[in-house]
Amino acid sequence: MGPKKKRRSLLSQMTSIRQAFFLSSMLLVLAGILIVVLISLRYTNSMVYENSVAYTKQIVRQINADIDSYIQYMENISTLVSSNQDLQSYMFSGDQDAGRRLEEQFATALRSHTDVRNVGVVAPDGRYLINDMETKRNPYAGLSEQPWYQDLINSPGGAALSSSHVQNLVEGKYPWVITLSRLIQNRENPNEQGLFFIDLNYESISQLCDNNSVGRRGDVFILDGKGNIVYHPRQQMLYGGLLTEYTQEIMACSEDSMRIGKGSEEKLYTISKSEKTGWTVVGSVYTEALLKGDEQTKLLYLLTALVLCAAALVIANALARSITGPIQRLRDSMARMQKGEFDHVRLEVETKNEIGVLTEAFNEMADRIRSLMEQIIYEQQEKRKSEMKALQSQINPHFLYNTLDSIIWMAEGKKNDEVVVMTASLARLLRQTIGTEEEETPISREFEYVRSYLTIQKMRYKDKLDFFMELDPSIGQEMIVKLILQPIVENAIYHGLKYKETKGMLSVMGYGTLDNIIIEIRDNGIGMDQETLDHIFEKHKVNYQSNGVGVYNVQKRLLLYYGQGYGLSYSSTPGEGTVVTVKIPRMHRRGKRLLEGIGGSDEKL
């Protein structure tokens, strides 16, 4: 039961029949190719690694043998020169003639052996002969301070081979050398000893190592008996701390190879120790680099696998396309129809099988849905127009009634001039209201409409009302739904300022933000408590004796026209006044508000 349930779960995650068919036909082919490639690569890696290790060991041993031969050759020269009677005579007797003959022998050795940088003797009494009589010894370099001389003194055999160092015994010359030195005993007085040394050119040792490569990222270096670096091709990086070699582990290793490090930093060290010199020749190569040699073989395996996979892919895809192509086209058309794109959803019926019947039924369904959608859109547009006209007609009678009532009151009081002003203001208001069928008007015109209304109300209430209006010129030509501000101003007068004992102040201010337009209507009237604010937009709470219907209808109109996130918001403090904020989108935002979400940036410009 377990495996069967797992197969159902896997198939349910596939998004198409074509995918299921394609995957099922590819799995067996890919599994076989993968197994063959993995086995081949594993075997190849193992063989390449073993061959690389064996080759590196052979190189290191050969370098060690070459160094032994080279040192042996130089030791023979050293033995030949140091056993000369002239050396005994000059060193222990001070015979100058013997010194000149010894100088000639040194010159012959230097000319015939370019590997030799210096040949010299130091007598027990401090006399010296280095290369020739003209060569001067560095007065600031004491012999006893030389590390190679200390090694010679401590050597049980009276002979020593130094590590690489700078030879500073000769004044004005500081070459990198390796020093072969030996103590010379006086044949007549065994307790008296002098010093003979040969400085071998450091370049000769480096050439022996550099001429034998152990890989693209490999190095061959030499350690002396104490683990000090005699030669390293990247010696400056070692001194600068940019490169580290595991010299202590190498010296402690009893095998001829070892691996140290992890991941891409793992190194293989092959070791060859010389019994003659006491030096250790080490081949250092990154393990990762050893396997670079099988890249061509790996590439061949991978190319073969890719060709087989590509062939299987093409065949499986062709079979899947021929079977599932019509189903996929039907799915794509359904996806377009789901997004509301009905223009290109009809499909050509290519076959008479089950898929052809399904395609024909889909075409009929798409035509029917498109027809219904067009009908619904038309009905909604007409309904919206009717609701807008109905809401506007609800506002106009209340406003007209209040204005005419004021005119009658002033006419009865024989205030003819004021009647003329109010009647003219009323005419401008009615012209704004019924002069056009357009739903929107510029904000500057809406402000003038409110200004005319407030002029009338100020004449009615005289010392009970004063007002202040300010509009940012940058938003004057922005559009707003008609007759939005007047009902709010009217409610502020009738419900906020009318019952105030002192003179009331009402201000209307409009400004723009990055995406929105904000209009604030403030009064210093009696204010409202929190319960009234909580139910301000509920229709059953409206007082119909005045134009209280305005708040409910204005909010409904704004939401209907601009959508959620816009409209009116109230804040009020009992005894201090009320602030009504009208928020609508700028014209450039109205086409995007449904896609981007409601609100926008309210950063004031």
C-alpha cells in the first residue's frame, strides 16, 4: 500500500499529461545513463589519482638522486682541494708562495665550475684567502656568527652542508648560496684546526627542482635536517605569510606520502629523504589538481551522456507533443479566458476524437461567457450612472430648500441688496449643479461653488460665522466628483457652528501629495463624541431635518467612484471642533489604483 500511495502523490504533483508522459519515458533512460557515467567516473578518478601519486613519487626520488649526485660531485672537489699540501702550508705555516699556488687552484675551480660562487680558507690565526688575494673580507661579518659555521662546529664528522643563506663574508657581495664546509686539521699538530668552505650557487639547486614539474599547481621544495626550507619556488610568499607548508608534519612522517587539509585545500605530499645530505625533497600538489588529468576522459563521458540524453529528450518530447499538444493548447486558452482575455480563446478543432469534442464544447462555452460578460458590464455601467444621478438628486433638494429659506427670510426683512447677492450666488450654484451632465468638475470650480455657498451662509448668520479658504494652485485643475464639499460644509455649519455661543470659524484647505489630493474642512464648533463618530456613515443615524443625508451620500459617492481607501475620514473633540478629510487619487493614479492597491503616497508636496 505504501509504494502505491507514493506513486499517486507523485503523479498528482505533475502539472500536465505531457509532463507525466515525458518524465515517465525519460526516467529509465536517465537512470541507466547516470549509473554508467558514475561508475566510469569513479573508476577513472581512482586510476588517475593512483597514477598521479606514483608519478609524483618518481619525480621526487629522481630530484633527490640528482641532488645527491650534485653534492657528491662538489664534495669531491672539496676533498681534492682541501687535501692539497699548499693548503696545509698556507693555513698553518703562513707560506705566501703556497698561498699564491692555492689562489691559482681556487681560480681554476671557479672557472671550471660555474656552480661555485666562493672557495675559501680561514687559518687559525684569522688569516683568510677567499677566491683570490684581492678579495676582501667583510669586516662586519664575524665567522662565529654564521649559522653554517655553527652547524660545522657541532657536526660530529667535521663536515657540514648548510641550508640556503646569504653569504656575507665577502665585502660587497651577498649571494644566496649553500655552503659545503669542513674543518682542516694540522697534520703536525692535530689540536690546531682551520676552515675550508665552498659556496655553491643557489640557482643550481633551484634548477634541479624547477626542471621537474609535479603538476600545474604543484611545487618541489627541499627541507634540511632541522625542517628549515633549503629551497622553495615560492619562498617569498612563505616569508610573507601568504603560503604555508606543513614542514613539521612532513619531518615527522615515516611514510613516503601523506595527505593534509580539507576540500579544495587538501594537499598530497610525496617525501624522499636523503641519507647522504640529510635533506628531504618534498613534492607538494593539491589533490584537486591531481584529478585534472582526467578532464578529457570526464568530458568524453559527459558528452556521450549528453548526446544520449538529448536524443532521448527529442524523441520523448516529440511523442509527448503529438499526444498532449491539443490538450496543452486547450489549457492555455482556458488560462487566457480565466484572465478575462476572450479575443483569442477559440481553438481550431483538428480531430474528431474525445479531445476534438472537448475543444468544440470549450469554444461554445467561451462564446457564451463572453456574451454574458459584455451584458453584465453594460448593466453595471448603467446601474452606476443611475445611482450617481439618484445620489445627486438627493443632495440638491435639501440644499435648494435651505438657500430659498434664507432668501425668504431676508426678503421679509426688506434686505433687498442682500437678497440680490444671495440670489446671484444661488444662480451660480444652480448653474454648477445642473449646467452639465458630467460627473466631475475641476477642484478650483468646486472651491468656487463652496465659496458662493459660504457667502450666502455668512450673510444669513452674520456675526455667527466666518470662513477661510485656501487652494494649492498645483491641484486646481485636478478633477473631483461634483457636489462633494458643499454637503460637508453644510453639516459643519448646522451641526457644529450653529449651536456655538461665540462666533464660529470654518476653513477649507486643499493641497496635493505625491499620489493623492487632500481637502480638509475644519470647524471650531461643538464637536462630536466617539459614539457619534463611530456611526457617522450609517444611514439610519442620519438626521433628515437638515441636510444630514449629505455625509452618508457623499461617502457612498466617493467610494463608488474612487474605490476603497479613499473618501471621508472624521476626527473630532467635543467642545473644540471637527476635522473632515477628503482623500481622492490624483488623475495619474486613477488608472493604476486597482492594480497597485489603494492608498498611494501621502507625502505632502
